[in-house]
Amino acid sequence: MAKAHRNVKFQHRGSNGQSGRRPSISDISEGSSEAGSPTRTVMNGKSADGVDSPPQSEYEKKKQTFITRTIWSFVMIAFFFTAMFSGHIYVIGIVTAIQIISFKEVIAIANVPSRAKNLRFTRSLNWYFLGTTMYFLYGESVIYYFKHIVLVDKVLLPFATHHRFISFMLYVIGFVFFVGSLQKGHYRFQFTQFAWTHMALYLIVVQAHFIMNNIFEGMIWFFLPASLVITNDIFAYICGITFGRTQLIKLSPKKTVEGFVGAWVLTIFFGFGMTNVLMRYKYFICPVNDLGANILTGLSCTPNPVFIPQPYHLPRFLSNTQTFHICPMQFHILVFATFASLIAPFGGFFASGLKRTFKVKDFGESIPGHGGITDRMDCQFIMGFFAFMYYQSFIAVYKASVGDVIETAMMGLTVEEQVEVVRGLAKHLVNSGVLKEKVLDCLVGEMGRRR
């Protein structure tokens, strides 16, 4: 029998006193690193040389999170303003990306991967319904705001006139496909996913559609509501940490009544000042008539009456000066600021309750330091929806447009009546000196030959 070798040291019996064990990752790292190297591997609170390293304090974690959050906040602000000044089409692209990512995040928190893997087409159906909904909503906006282009295009005309029927049939195909994919033992999960998908479509995609319509109506109706929500959140935080004492709602323990009310007052002042600035530029107040326009080229239009100063009379006992001039928009902004301060935050509370239901901290990790896109947009969706409804109800000026006239003529008149309209318009333009008489003769002769 061989004698035991004395004074023989094996690799796994180092001087660190951990004899009889396999080499750990930190041991391997120690052996492979050069002496005096500044890089030290830390595993389970220990550095490469086996010395305990102090764990990162709560203060250091908050500091690192604050730095990351601040950097990405400035990145998002710079990106947003660059897109807004570059043109409406870029802002529309941002809104589209936001609604797609938000839909993905909301769908993901309710998904059960183990079951989804066993079921075919579960995720595909979610994205199919998203695509169908976006096709319908985007089509409605394009036809409404650009009907003077769509309705006279030979290729686009069939899609425009039958848009709603096409959208409905696309949805029906998805519905039939969903019913055909039902599997025994998974009914509850599949119907839950079906309902959850439709809820996400309504809360995110439909509301984002109205935000997009706000952009078409004028950049101010998009930028102003969004800025009110953002600044209200900042003011609520500042007022809350300064003199907040009373908890506002259990869903968000850090929200205080004092911060809530203080932010409301400050948001009204901010809205009044911001409106006064934006009203001076037609790029913000004019509806979109050219998707290629930007801050340098600008837009031209007849301003909405809310942007034109109107005289208002005060009672004599209030002031010696009985008449003053102010834009009606300055009164409307009080409503916008109040909704952004008192109602829109409940969109955030709703999102907090949703996250607590599924026991997640954030909807995703799309934005470092902030969480997911949905975490930043939870109040914006309902605010944009409100801005559209308020604008259409109290501010919009309804008058016939070129697209409306073309649509009425195409849908409500026969071909012979349309010809009469063209002949009448041509004669009017000749009498006004816009067209020469030989153009009218040529047009009438051509129409006579075709009839």
C-alpha cells in the first residue's frame, strides 16, 4: 500500500482555510488574475482576495437610480423636442411606437409563458388584433383629415369607401380563428387572454388614436396636455416632499393631499404661461395640411377664434377699467390644467393597482431608471382622450372643407349631377377671372363627348 505523501499541497487546499471543497468561481478568478491588477471580482459580498466587501448601501442604490433616471429623462426630453420641431409625422411615429410597446408590456404581465407555449397562435392572435385595430383607427384618421387626397386617388378610393367593412371582416377573421383555436383544458386561460387583449386595445390603442387626432388638429392640442401632465407630476413631487403630510390614496402611499392640491395650483399657472407662448406660433395652432411641414417651414391657416383676443367686461365695483381683452384659450386652459391635476393622476393610480394585482414593480424595462413605457404614459392616455373630446365639444370650428365637398359629391350625387357641379364651378371660376374661357369651352366639349 502506497505511503501518503507528506507536505504536498493540492490546488483545492489553499491558504484561505477552505480545504476539502471544489474551487469556486472567485478562486478561479483569483488564480487567473495578475498580481496588482485593479480588477477584483466580487461574489456574494467577497472580493477576489477573499476579503469581505461592504454591501452597497440604500443611499448608494438610490443615488445610482437617480442618476440613471435623470440622464434618461434628459435624453427623452431632447428626443421629444427634436421630433416635435422636425414635423408632425415624427410625432405620429413616436405615438405609434409608444402604443405598440405599451400594448406589448400590458399583455406581457398577464401572460403565463408555460401555458402560452402549449397553445398555438396565442401571441399571434394578440398581435393580429392589434394590427386590425390600428388599421381601422389609422384609416379613419387618414380618411377624415386627408379625404381630399384619398378620395381622388384611383388606388386608394376602394379602400377608403369600404374601409369600415374591410376592418370589420379582418376582425371577424381573427374572432373565428380564436374560436377555432380553443382547446379543452385551456378554456379559462384562452378566454382570459382574449378579454385582456381587448381591454388593452381599448385602454391603450383606442386612446392613443385620439392623441394622434389631436396632432392633426394642431400641435398645441398634443403638446399642451402632455406638458400639463408631466409638470403636474413634478409639482406634486416637489410639494409632497416639501410640506406633504396627509396620505392621498393607499394605492400610491407616497402621494399626499398637500402635494395633490399644491400641484393643481402650480399647474394652472404653468398652463396659463405656456399657452401664452404657444399661441404666438402658427406651427402649433394650425391644423395639419402638410405632413412635411416643420418648425422652420411653419404652417399657415386662419386661427381658431379661441386664439384671438376677445373683449370681456367686468362689473364696475371690481375695477375702474370695465373692459379687458384676453384670448378665450386662457379660460379653456383652466379646465385642461384642472383635469391634468385632479383626474389624470387616477390613470396612474389605476396602473398602480394593476401592477399590484400581478405583483410586479414596473410594466417593463424599456426605459432605464423609469421602468416601462406604460409606467410613463399611464396618465397621458386619459389626458389625451379628454383633450380630444373637449376640443371637439367646445373649441373646434366646423366648416365645409374641400374633402367634405368631394365626399358629398361622390357619395350623394349621380355621375350626371357631378358633371353639372364641375361645369358650374368652371363657369364660376371663368366669371371670377381665375380661368380663361377657352378652358371652360374645352371642358364642356370634353364632357359632351363622354356623355
